[in-house]
Amino acid sequence: MNRLQRTLAAPALFRGAGLHGGGSSILTVLPAPEDHGRVLRVDGRDLPCRLDRVVGTERCTILGDGEVRVATVEHVLAAAAGLGLDNLVLEIQGEEVPVMDGSALPFVQGFLQAGVVEQSASIQPLCLGQPLFVAQGDALVVALPAENAAFEAAIHFTHPLVGAQHFCFRPEQDEFVSSLAPARTFGFWEEVQALLERGLARGGDFSNALVIGGPGGFSSPPRFPDEPVRHKVLDLVGDLALLERPLQARVLAVRAGHRLHLELARKILKEGAHVRMV
């Protein structure tokens, strides 16, 4: 369904460390005019938040152009997409979006405090004309034509605190702020140690991630019984925000991550999508 475009009423400011690099970052999100889209601004250079600017997908989504690179964009883009914020300037000082608490909730709260305003132009969703999928090994992402959007994920880990989980987020029925935005990035105790040895997750700690399998079971109480799979859906929403339009389809990610999410998004643009003009 078409709707009016939206932006912020005032700037929103976020400060914190990058999850993987560990360096400090300042992100200022500014209102933008209609039809502007979401654009990163780094050292005065504008970097559109779209698929052709993806330069990396290891453990996060990285946008770049030449020497300019910004990592871990998926959570703030999920917050923007979840609130229907179509036109923004994301001005960043640093090489990575601040991890905040590991979820999209701090970004959502900052955006709501700044205020959301409707603009005069409408935005048309992307609609699928056929089923599409991408796969690698036992990982799969499939998109199906649908009257109402749905984004879902299924995961399975042998760890007894996770096991098999499935969650479906339906934007027209479910409340993004309460059901999806609070889900934090997660990792297993042994995995976190390996990441640190590889120079990743240097900004991660128990305040900005759900670590599973340590001495206490969880590093902090889970926000949902199925928080890991909800975060997978959050990442899916953030990655699909790089399509630049709302996607009206049912998308299911099974044991997938950023690389497959974005591979499917490229396939949608190339083979299966049209803009609904009514």
C-alpha cells in the first residue's frame, strides 16, 4: 500500500563504540527532503544507502565508495525502515555505526524523540512478480509474492539454550518498536573468543550483545525467549532497507546472514520486482 514519505522533525544524535572495530563514533541523523532517500555522509561525502554501495558482509553490512567505508549499518537502517523513515542524512564521525545496546531500540527511541513527520510525496513499494530464492549449503533466503509484507527467519543451533527458533514479523500487524527493535545481536561464548582473536568484536561487551554459553548461561537476561531469531529478522529488515523502497513480499531467511540477504535483494531488483504505482 502506498503511503506518504517520512523524515525526522529534528536531528537525532547517537554516540558509542563500534562493535567490531571498537573505535568511538558519533552518528547525527538529520532530516532530508522528499525523494532524497537515506544517505550516509562521511567527511563531507555522500554515500547512498543502497545495494551498489555494499563492499563487505563479514559479521555486518559495510557500505563504501573508494576509501570511504562505514560498517554495521544494518541496525540503524532497520530502525529507519521500521518507522518508515525514507529520507535521512546519516552523518557519521568514525568508521562504524555505534553499536549502542546491540539492537535497533536506541535508534528507534532517538528517532521518536526527535519526531517523525510526513512529507507531501508518496512512496511506492516494490512488489514481486515471481518467487525468488538464493541458497548456499544449508542456508536459504526465499521471497514470495504477497499482498502484505512479512519478514521471517528460522535458525537452529545445537546449543541447548537456543535450539530451533522461528519468528515472523508482519509490519501491518506487529509493533516494530516492541516486537523486533529490542532484539540484540548475539554470539556464543566460544565464538566471541574466536572473534576477538581475529581482531573483530573489539567493541563488544556484555552491555551491547547477548552472549550465550558463558558461566551464567546468558550474559544478561534475554529480552525475549527467542531473542536470537528476532535479531536475525531485524538484520534482514535492515539489509532489505538497501532496496530503497518498502518491499511488499514474504521473505523467509533460513540459517542465513548478511551476504545471502543482500544476494536476494540484488536478485529482487534484477529479476522480480516492479513498483506499484496505484
